[in-house]
Amino acid sequence: MAKCAFIGLGVMGYPMAGHLKTKGGHEVTVWNRTSEKAQKWASDYDGAHAASPREAASGAGFVFMCVGNDDDVRSVVYGDHGVLAGMESGATLIDNTTASAELARELAAACREKGVKFIDAPVSGGQAGAENGQLTVMCGGDQADFDAAKPVIESYAKMVGLMGGSGSGQITKMMNQICIAGLVQGLSEAIAFGKNAGMDIEKVVGVISKGAAGSWQMENRHKTMDAGKYDHGFAVEWMRKDLGMCLAEARRNGSQLPVTALVDQFYAEVEAMGGKRWDTSALLARLKKPD
């Protein structure tokens, strides 16, 4: 059993911290910007909550974070009340936030100065994956640090892999989001095309999903897309944040992402339609044939 801290109890972090306690059997102290949510988590999981990130991290062997963006990460890591102020030499900081690779490298350096280990560990699998403890975790860091942390991370994951040095986990997550963006746009265009041609979408997907066109998106989103339901899943505004990081990293490393840039523009149109909180499959909404 490890002593753990978990910082950030959003739709992902809340169940992830829960799995550390119930499935992993670890001692867990949580902190959340909204203290009422931390208190509720402590009640739900018979755990502990702290008044600050520093207090939560004090004495913990593993400190997990799952917050919104680079600025949010920095706000809970640095300063007198940040986790680094409370962590002891030899402890491990694990960032499950989908953030920039640049931030991951910055944090790795800051941790090194204090004798703290660091792993960037963004996740894929969405809210359902977090709730079911079936996330894919893409890690960047040193092999020995990863090997020590992996059994703890597995409390909320179905797949945990080390991709390379610091920042490699975040780059892998960016590649994941690039793939998803293109897949969802292609699926949206296919469904819109089929509906305009009078096809039975369920029947068509039943056939093509078993061939080369098949994907997780097709299997899990075609029914809700066909019904025009988008009040679930990974929000458009979150995807735009992720794609923005992909495009920024591409400018840094000289990559060309023409399809990703185009799909990001399409998501901007969905946001303008009032769909910031719609599922990413809402790309179909902008293709709806006018009545």
C-alpha cells in the first residue's frame, strides 16, 4: 500500500482517485479547488481531504494531478501552497493532465532540483474509462521511476506504457487526439452523406464497422450521432484545447497538420452553434442538410 495524494477531482480525477483507494488499496488524500467536492470524495471513499495541494502532498510517496491546462498545473505545483513545497525527496509526481510537452519538461527539471521524480501521464478513455478504471495511460519519464509507479497507476488503468523521456507521454496523447479528430470528421461526413442518400445508418454501420473502416468512434458514437444527441462524452472545448497544443507543438517541431488544423476550425464552428460542451462527435451537427 502506498501513501498517495490526488489533486483535482473533475469528471476524470474523482473516479481515478477512487480507484486508487478501492481497487489499489492505497491511502489517499485529495485536494480540489472546490473544497465541498473534496469533502464529498472523502465521504464516498472513506479517504482524507486537505486544505491545500501542499498539505495533500505532504508525506505522500506518489502525488497525482488531473487538472485543466498548463496554467492550472502550475498553480497547484509551484508556490508556498503547491505540491512541490510539500513533497519529500524520492517521492514521485505524476501528472495525468493533458498538457503541453513543454510543461512536462519544465516540471521534470523543477522536480529534479528538489530530488523528486516526475512522470507525465496523460490518459485516454474518457469519463467512462475513468469510472470503470479502464484508462490508457501514456507516460514520459525515466524507466526506473516508471517501473516503481506503474503498479500504482494500474489502479485506474487497463494499459500503462512508457513512451520515452519527459514529454513523451504528452506527445503520445497529442498523436492520439490528432487521430481522433480525423476519424470523427470522416465518420461525420459518412453519416451525413448516407442520411442524405436515404440509407439506414444502423444497417450500414453494422456492415462497414467489421471491415477496414471500423473504429472505436464508429462502434461507440454512430447511434448517438444518427440521433443527433451530443450531451455526453468528451467536450468540444476540451478537444479544441488539445488540438491547440498539437498545432503549437507542430510549429515547434516543423510538422504539418493540415487536417488537424481544418478540423479545429470545424470545432470552432460547432462552438459558435452553442456546442462547447457537446461531445466531439458533434462535428456532424455542422453538416446537417438544411430543411
